Amino acid sequence: MPRIAILIVAAGKGVRAGGGVPKQYAPLLGKPMLRWTIEAFADYPNADIQVMIGLDQLALYQEAVAGLSLRPPGFGGATRQETVRRGLELLEPEAPDFVLIHDAARPFVSHILIDEVIAALEAGADGAVPHVAVSDTLRKLEGGKWITVPREGLLRAQTPQGFRFATILAAHRAFAAEEVTDDTAVAELAGHKIVATAGETNNMKVTTPEDFTTAQIFLAARLGDSRTATGFDVHTFGPGDHIWLCGLQIPHTHGLVGYSDADAGLHALTDALLGTIAAGDIGMHFPPTDERWRGATSSIFLDHAAGLVRAKGGAIVHVDVTLICERPKIGPYRDAMRAKIAEILKIDIGRVSVKATTTEGLGFTGRREGIAAEAIATVRLP
């Protein structure tokens, strides 16, 4: 069996998709797009994955791939071409037979498509590139008139583009000064034999906000197992001058009594997430008899639950927390609470809801003896 390397190019700085971060780190159903792309190859047999990132993207990258076992990332150059060459040189000591070079912005590549690229290389091609036929009517403006361009023979190239490793590395080194649009162009300059394999419409390149909307719809359909679970937690008031709620420290006339920081909101949400994957409750994972958790921040618990969901290939679709208390007033802190939960879960703030209510003076919360919280979480699993 040939030794295969996967080179994922993720060094771009484009933010056309919005969100203020390079598009490869923007979330798709609560998971960075780069992670979806890596996971498409992660369980492919006999594959060695090398990811190339921007010099200032290490923190974003480490957050995106947390929990995955990967080679250290490489750092890209001024152009995609230079980034690919650097990635190939990092892989050179491993001496793979074939390398598949893939754009981080194509998270939906299938094993069938990958198999066809590899099969073409095994059959003797120097390079193999998936293509799809152009189906739209094509026009261009010439002299003030629209001219229809014949689409017969026109194809759209996709990635991964596969090559014999030694030959594509030599080509990139030989033609480093040439400006080309993709690795096929480099290979053709070197006179390599390139064949076309079948691409897939679903293997889209996600770039614009509209592309992200389409990608979210596609993912929601692919992740067909939707699960919802609830959580509930209570803590009593005690001595202190602040409380922790939904990850925020809030000044108050009392503290909350608990083994950790007594954050009822995050505790309820942690149990809700654990419930979506039938993973027990917070006490099973962080028993109060364990001294490690005395006074611990509850963000640790929520991050752990989210990691378990991601480990199963799941995506957090939406979470909702309701805080039940007479005091303190939650309204001034609501948006900051949403932002903190979104940060911990690594999802868009639009997927986080925090609400508050009272019991009209009834019960222990009405008597201001403590705070209760209930939460609900929805995830999608493959």
C-alpha cells in the first residue's frame, strides 16, 4: 500500500466570510471549518496529515484542532505556491509515495473522491485532479455586448490534487519563481502527466457568507441525528461579596455555596450537553470528593462536555440557559454571559441564549435563599 501524505493549505488571511477571523477558522455548526476539513482525512488509512498555517494563526489553530493527533503545523509563505512548497519540504523526510494537496476551505471532500485520485496515481499518472463539469450558461461582456461562451469542454478544478511526491516537490522547487494558480499548473510546467478524476458538487469551496449559509444547511442535513437534553442545578447563598454565573464574576451581597465556584448556570449547561451524548452527569466526571475541583472554575466542566461532543463528531447547534433568582438582576450581564458561553463552547454567540426569571417571591429562590438554573442543549451527531 502506498504511503500517502495529506497537505492541507490553511495559511490564508481572507475574511470575506465575515466573523473577523480567517475563513478557515470561522465556525460551521459550532466547529471551525478547518477542523471539519482535517476530520475528513483524519480517519483515512495510511495518511500523514500536514497542515500549513499563517504565522499569526497558531493560537487559532491550536484551538481549532484541540484533541486531534497531528504533526506540528508548518508556517506558510507570502503566496499559496510558497506555502505548498514549504509543506512539501516538511514532508520530505517521511518520503511518502503520493501527496494530496487540499484547500482548507473545502470541508466536504468524500472518501470516494479521495479514492479516485489515489487510484489514478496508482495507475501511473503523475498527477490527478478532480473536476466537475460547468453546468451554468457562461457569458462575457465584449464591446458592450454579452457574448455566450461555449461551455463544452470546460471543467471546474477542485482539490485534493494528488501527485507523486518526489515529482511535485521537484516541480515546485524548479518553478518557484513562476506565478501559478494551483499545483496542477506547476506540474504542467514540469511536463507531468495529469489526469482528470470525478469531482463532486458537494466538494464546494466555502468563501463568502452565502457559501457559509449553504455549508451550514448541508451539514445540518448530513448530521441527521439531532439530540436535545436538559440540565438543572441549584446553589444556596452563603457568605461572600460576589457570585459566579455563566462564567462571569458578579458583585452581590452574598456568595454561592458549592464545591467548585458554584456557577449554577454552567453546571446546568454542562449536564445538558452531557445528556445529549448519554455521558452521565457532571458529578460522574468531576466528583466532589476529588480535591482537584475544590474552587475550580466551572468553565473547565463545560469545556470538557463540549470536547466529548466534538470527539463523537458532533456539533453544538444551540444552547439556552434560564437563571431563576430574585437577585442579582441578570439583564445587565446577559450579553456578556452569552459571549462567555460562546467562547467556552467555540460556537457563534447567535447560538447561545441566556434568560432570567423570578418565582414571584415563592419558594427558596423567592425567599432569596439561593439560585437555580435550567439549561437545554441541542447537538447534531453523524
